[in-house]
Amino acid sequence: MANALVSIQIIPKTKNGESVIPYVDAAIAVINESGVKYQVNPLETTMEGDLSELLLIIEKMNKQMIELGCPGVLSQVKISYNPEGVSMDKLTEKYR
């Protein structure tokens, strides 16, 4: 069972003020390729899994932005950690 939920809003700086959407799409692709459960929301993406693995994914996302030519990246991260288990479904089931 997952022990963490991590939400991330990644805000890449662009060289010439171009749209960040293609970069955000590339960051979400990093999450998708990792195989962890995730949900894209309007202002952030939430991942579910082992905290150590999720933090490595965030590192890969940031590095991917630099590799794509961004001079810098701002990442806002929220973490819910519970060694006994946590899930997106459990936290949101009463709203669905």
C-alpha cells in the first residue's frame, strides 16, 4: 500500500516567455513513464506511492525541464505521508 501522496505544481521558466504548457506536458510524461498512480488536476498533479520513489520522480521532472532548455524551475510540492497507508481514493471517496 502507498505511504504517501505527493502533489506537485511545476512552473518552468522559459527563455523567451513562451507557453509553459508543452513543458508541463513533458513533466507529466515523466510521471506517466514512472508507472505510479497519478491524477492530473487543473493546478497540480497528485501522485500516490512510496515517498522515496515519488521524490525521485520530482527530481526527474525538474531535471527534464533543464534538459528541455528551461533556465530554471519552480516546484510547489505538498506531501501527505502515513506509514500505515494513504490513498487518493480514500481521501476523496465521500465527494464522488
